[in-house]
Amino acid sequence: MTTKLASGGQGVVYLAPRAQMPHARAMVFKEYKSPVLPSVRVDVLEDMPSYLESLPGVDGMELLNRAAWPCRLVEEDHSTTVVGFVMPSIPGEFFIDMMMTSSVQRKTAEFQHLLNDDVFLAKRGIPLSDRYRYELLSDAAAALAMLHRHDIAVGDMSPKNLLFSLRPRRQVYFIDCDAMRLRSRSVTDQVETPDWEVVTGYPGEELATSQSDAYKFGLLALRLLAGDQATRDPSKLPAGVPGTVRQLVRSAVSAPAGQRPEPADWIQVLDDAAAGAGTHARVAPARRATGSAAPTPAWVQPPVQGQRPWWQRIPLRFKVIGAVAAVVVVAGLLMSTTSGDGESPPVRGTASRIAPNTVSMTIPVGAQPWGVAVDAATGSVFATNSLSNSVSVYDIETGATMSITSPDFAKPTAIAVDSTAGLAYVTNAGNGSVSVIETRGRAVVDRIAVGAGPYGIAVDQAGRTAYVTNFDAGTMSVVNLRARDVFATVPVGSHPYGIALDPGTGSAFVAIAGPPEAPDRRVAVVDTGTLSVVTTIRVGNQPWGVVVDTDTDTAYVTNHADGTVSVIDTRARAVTATLGVGIGPVGIAVDRASRTVYVTNHGLDDARSANSVSLIDVGTRVVTGTVRVGARPHGVAVGPVAGEIYVSNFNGGTLSVIGNRGT
């Protein structure tokens, strides 16, 4: 017996938990309703998965990361009649917890929720700042530009068919893709959502072209910035909207086809507007009750390097079992008339997988490995080798390890990866710079001068700004990653080390270690909008590492000299617990799926070392286990496939892997 999750005008979405696909955590099946089937152009529908398969792996994953694209057609059982198709489910980040009249409810994050005034947004608990508006529009423009490069027109660009995410970064996602037009061909006749018709302004204009998309994107920008569901009047834009944005909006909604700005024309203008926009909602959002709603499951993991994408391994026809086909689905789904949430996601604070706690393998890298980061896009682990002045790259799928070298490397320490941009950023403590690595080409492509002794780095969700702690200068450099230069330097305190960003509060949490002769006990909180220290939080002795768990509005700080971890409420900006771990804790990471914090116990300068990793349960705030690893563990990162944990062993020249892929 199948479970119906959603029903719309054209089709029905079903759940089938028995269907599984490699690297696809969640898939759905859309079955067309009987009256619709005669109008479905099957040959055009067949072209959609065929086109996906024809793309290089990177381009295919880009399309799937942006849209719920049809992956395979589905035939009725014991028949060759096509009844629907298989597609990815909505990624977890495109759901939102909304304040309703009686409770917080999990909703599909349809863009239409954002096209309202500030009072409505505040009542719904949606923290939409002006910066978020511009960043969402920039991402939508980039997504449209990508689709147009593939000769795909959205056509009915309804705010119900466009989803948004505010965390972990501002981004958009298209659904109802079978209504799109691929290479000037449509599966069904093109329709337009009321109040979004291009024919209202330009009767007779062809539907579902890049130019009709350009018109509707102008409407989207106007209505998001104005907080109005239906306006077509550019004069309704708020006074603070930059003139460059106003001109694009005016041209998009007022010019005929052929004279409208293309999506790519918007991106830099919107990025510039975002850089100067406010970071707080105009009206403070309502406070959600703790634990009143659950985080959604993780999105489908991309294929690791060297392996065929999962969509190429699905049988050409997925036969229907009984009279209805179905494929795995997550919560709530896909149609604008969804009435239920389907399968419930894990409750906030509840693990969706068991925390790995056994070392499964050891990987040789370079001398004195320091930082470690995982790139989900390439299925690779990057480790900085501070003594051998190199970066090791471990391919998760093949098990191969290679080394990146560069004259620019000088005691490479911290590393941050922007998988979307295909770039990694490495701090060089020895020469006051940040090296830029192209993650697919695995080569250093640029160098950015920062302050003295950079040891920590964090990159914002949009991949536009990096924040670098300069240990020897007592400052934080703020780097424009597009221009690749420092545009601000913020004094933060003596010997800043670890840093983590909290997009929910628009803050950077900086661990202030202090000099060896006078260790500090503070975390500086920097407002990333004003670029100033707004407060400091007293923690343990000599704080080194810091990580933010956005699911629980919590920061964790390793206190190196105390052997403890301070737990901070990021909104109240206060310590709520102090937990004992091993000797000399340094590195720290959160595995969101297992709700576990991993802490490397590096040891102290007098050679005392625990050579271990402590596990902390996020919900209970109890140390639940200790794993023996290599000599002097330092950095730690969570893997992209099954949540395996990678630990750099500073004195061992190795990476320890805790857990096995696929378990």
C-alpha cells in the first residue's frame, strides 16, 4: 500500500520506502492524474532525463542542486504506458519553521511567504533582512542564468514553484520542472500563475522563453523588495534600494522582449547591494519556542569523484508496483497544494544516524598536519601540512592521496572550503597570507595578503566574504573573496585563534587565546554587519577552537589549558554549560545528523597528550565516549557521505578516519 503525500492540479506524489538509490537520500515519484495524461508529450518528457544524462558530471550536479529535475520516466506495471517520473525530493534546507496561530509548523519554504510586509514576516518568525533579500535575488539570478545556459526556460515562474533557504546560506531551488521548457519544447501546454502573467504587460508575447523569465524575475525582485504580492509598479520600491537595482527592476518590467536585462546582468549589482545592506530584519521576528519544530533531513549527497552519478544507475524504466509507482521521499513535498508533511523529519536534538566512534583507517599525509576540511563537490578531504608546506588531498572514493605545493605556502594552518565555488582558502601563518586553491584543478590560483600570523578562517554562506584571525596582530581581516582583497581590519583581542560564523545572529565568534604568559578567557562577538566587537563572553582558560551549531543556536569553544568545552547560547551570548573533555582540546566540529560534537584532545606543551577525540551529545550535553586516534590530534571535519570524521594527527603525519563510509 502506498502513501500519498501531496496532490496538485496535474499529479500526485507518493512515498515508497522500499526504493533506494546510491547517494540519493530521498527521491519522489510524481504520477500524472488520468485527465492530464493525454496531454503529456511523452517524447518531450523523455528528453528531460536524457538531457541530464548527457551532461558532464559537474553540470549534471549543478542542475540537480538547483532544481527537482526529472531523472527517469515511470511506466505503469505490466505496461509501456508512461504515468509519471522520478525526481529528487526537496532538499531539507528548503523547509522552514513558521510561527502559526497556535504553534510552530514545518512548511515548504515557498518564495511567496517572503512577498509580504515586514509585520507579516515578523509574525511568521522569518528573519528576512535587506541583505538576505539581495542575496536571495542574486542566487535566483545565478540559477536562472544556469538554466538559460542549458536552453531551459522556467516559464511559469510562480513564487509557489520557487523555494528559498536562509540557512546555511541564502539560495533558491526550483520545483515543478516538468512545466519548464527544454530547447523550446514543453511537456504540457504552458500556463501562467495569476498576477505573474507576462501577457498582462505584453499581450501576444511567447510564453516560456528567456525573455519571459527576465520579465518575471523583475517582478520577483520588485515584489520581494517592496514586500508586496501583486505590485507591478517600480515606484513602490523602498527608498533604500540602490539606484542600480531600481534601474534593473524598471527595465525588466517595463521594457519589451529583447530589451530586458538578462539574469547574469543582475548578479554583481545585487551582490554590491547586499554588501551595503542591513543585516537585521526591519521588524524583529517572533521568538520560536525551543524544540517546537524539527530540522529537516539532509539533502541528497553529490556523487564522489570517479563514480558515475546515481541518476545514471537507475533502470531506464522504474516499474510501478501494484497500480502506483513510488520512490523514497522526505517530508512535505513538491506541489503547491501540499496539505501534509508526509514522513516526519528527525526531532530537533534527535540523531538521524549513530555517531561513528571507531577508527576505521589511517591515511598518511604531510608533516605536522594542522587543519582539515571536506569538499563534498569533489568527494575530497584537504589537510594542511604546516611543516612540509603543502596541502594533502585524499580522494574519498578511490583512496588516492596527492599533494599540492606552492611557493606561497608558509606554515599552512587553517582551511575553509567553498564547495559551490570550487575553491579552498588556506591561511599561511608564516607569511601573513591566504592561499586560494582551485579544488578540482588542485592548484593554488591566488594569494591574498592579510595580517600577521593568520591561524583561523571562516567563509560566509554566500562565499563572498572570508573572516581571518590574525594571531600575532590581534585582529580579524575581512576579505572580499570576489575582489580577493582585505576591505576591513577589526581589532578583536590578543592572539585570536579559532573563528566560526553564526548566520542566524549575523555574528562571528572569535576565540581569544591570549599570549602564553597570560592566557585569555574570552570569546569576542563581532557583528558582521557593522564589523565591530559588540561584546565578549568569558569562557575557560585559553580558548582555541570554536564551532557554531545553527540547529540549536549554540556555539562550542575548546578551552585548551582547562581541558574543557564551553557551551554558549548564541542569541543570549552567555555560557550555559562547561564540559570536561581530554587534555589540551583544540579542534572541534559538529555532526548535525548524529547530533554529536567531536573534540580533538591535542595535549599540552609539556608533552602531556590524550591522543584522543571526545564525543559530546548535543541534546544531553554529556561526553558519551572517547576515541583513541594518532599522535597529537589537531583538526577535525565531518565527511560528506556517511558522516565519517577526519582527524589530523599533528605529530603522526596522518589522518585518522572515525567511522566507515556507507555505515
